[in-house]
Amino acid sequence: MTPDIDARRLLDRIEAFARIGGNGDGGITREGFGAADLEARARLSKEAQIGGLDSTVDAAGNVLIRRPEGGRGAEGRRVLLFGSHLDTVANGGRLDGAYGVLAGLEVMQTIVESGAELTYEPVLVAFSNEEGALFPQPFWGSKVLAGALETLPEDPRDRSGRSLRHPLALAGGDLAALSTAVWPAESVAAYLELHVEQGPVLERGGRTIGVVDSITGRTQLTVEVRGSAGHAGTTPMELRRDPMTVAARIVLAVEDLAGEQRLCRVATVGWVEVQPNSPNTIADSVRLTIDLRDSVPSNLENAEQALRTSLASLGKQAEMHIDIRVDARAAPVATDPVLRAAITASADELGLPHQTLPSGAGHDAQIVARIAPIGMIFVPSIGGVSHVPEEDTAATDLVAGARVLLRTVLRL
Ligand SMILES: [Zn+2]
């Protein structure tokens, strides 16, 4: 008989963790390496130990949960890694990240309790600082584990200049020993991540399980338009060099990239900073961020190129300088076909309707893809919302997702 998870235990745990960093309105602030995050991590380790599992913390602050003594005959065995993250954005939801970790704990406990035989050694990971809400180094834990150390600053700091060194030590990590937390490529046979969709596709399609085929690529730019400040009452229109009017056209041009022109899947201006930002002063400069996403690398390149062309012509037309800085370019990452097939077969076995879809959000899985084949399982998000207090998923779907994760782990 195939072992099954304890649905009640899983749902109770999700409820219990939602209280750590809870803001009272359903929202959760559990920023990576903040006080609530430390509490959640300690709680996870304790629950794992009560459940008869070993819990350790690596130098990057990742919580790693294994069978006692790594399971019998674990020497040199390759690992089947699964998990997600416990940290949240400010006033985020209770499921983004935590669901994948807590369902992973339920799967680990079920494996131990049932004595199931596995080809690979199962290891659960709660990656540290995935969101980068407090310390702006998102995917911190997965980047270290996957050996992407060259992408991380030597002395990471939060926005107020406080070093990560001490908070990381409090979490059980060690900034000076990060290289000890890097896993060799051959050691991980596969990485699985169960996550809420954070979008509306599964709910709209009436499907319980999403089989992720790719994690979106992303290009992030910061653009600055420089004009000349002036008095809003005395400066004649024809003598103005107003960067706000150019910024407004840029926002529309960005929308156009994904809208009218269909060069990339989505394009967003989400942040604007105006100097001096005064109601009766013509702005001196405007800075804004541009976020382009697509699953096809050439689409991202073409969209960026088209954007650069329109920025050049907008700047020329307005006789203003437009500065473009590339903040990050993340290539799209495909999931592994064998893992996709295993997830699909597991959902079929359980009679759960499923569909293949891309992930529009970033996940630790895309980082782990550097060293291992990855697979991702999604469950529906009610109303398609995430990173807000209203983020939620039906209990039956939460249970279904954990069951698919268990079956997939048993299958590999
Ligand atoms: Zn997440």
C-alpha cells in the first residue's frame, strides 16, 4: 500500500506557522533573518526533531532536515532534495514558501513512519532569505547551496547598512564559512519544490495541480530621466525640461512591449522616485524600475532592445538625458522532463486534474537548477493573489499538493 500523509497534521502546522510573524489581519511579516524568521526556523527544527528527524543549519542559514543518521546505508548516496523557504515579504501571505517547507516536513515524516524504501536519500531544505525583504540578497540560501557565491556580495548589508554577519550567526550560519555550504553538482539527483501558484491560471482552469514547465526569465532595469527643476507657476511651458512627462511616456512604452507589441509576456514599471517630489516644482529627475519577463531568452533580448530604441528616441525628442542601468538579467530555466512526467503520473494516480504551466514568479528551484534537474508542483491560489494577506489556497488543494509531492518522491 502506498503511504499517505497526515492531512490534519499538515493543515495544523500551516496554521501554527501562520501565527509566527502574523500581523493580525492574515498578513505575515517574516523577513529573512528577522526575529519572526528566526522563530519559524527554530520551530521547524524542533518539530522535525519531535518527528524523529535530524535538523541542522548550514553556513548560509539553510535548515536541512534528514532521516536519522541520513537513513541506513546513506554513505555516498545521492540526495533527493525538496523544500522551499520560510521567509516572507513585508505583510505577505502564509503560504508562499512555508507551504512547500511544511508539506516537505510532512512528506519526510511519512517516509520515516512508513519505512518506505527510496533510491535516493531524501533531504528537506528550508532555504534562507529567498525573498530578500530585509537583506536585499534574494535567493541567498539557494545561491550558496548551488555554489553561485560569485553572485553574492562579500559583506551583505540591509538597507540601513547593517551587516548580515550577526543575524546570520543568530540563525546558526557563518558568513566566513559559506563555501562549506556549497553542494557538489553530482550530489543532488533532483530538486522538487511544491509552491502556491501565486497567479490565476489553475483556479481559472479548474485544475488542482500545476506541472511547471519553466521558470520565467527576468530583466530588471533602472532608468533615470534628468531634466531641469523649476517653479511650477513661473516657468513657461516652452522653456521646460520636465522629466515627469518623459517618465509617463516610458511607463506607456513599457506597457506596450508586452501589450500592443507582444515582445515579452509581461512588462511592469512598479517603482518611481521623483526629485524633488514637490507639488509646485517641476521635477529635476525621475527614476523608475522596469521588469520584463518571459520564458524565451530571445523574447527578453528583443523586448530590451525595443525598449532601448524607444528610450533613445524619447530622450532625443525631449532633449533630456536618459540613463539605463541593468540591475539583473536572469535567464529562463526549464524544468526536467523526467521530473515533470513523475509529477504528472502522481497526479493521475490520485485522480487530480492537472495542467502544465510556466512560473511567472522566481523560485529557489531556478537557482538549484545550476547543480541539479528541477521539478515544480503548483497548487491553485484563490483569486490568483500572493504577497498579500489575502493569499490563500483551499485546504483540499493544500493536501492534494502534499500528496503529489509524496508520490513523486516515492516514485523517483
Ligand atoms: Zn516563494
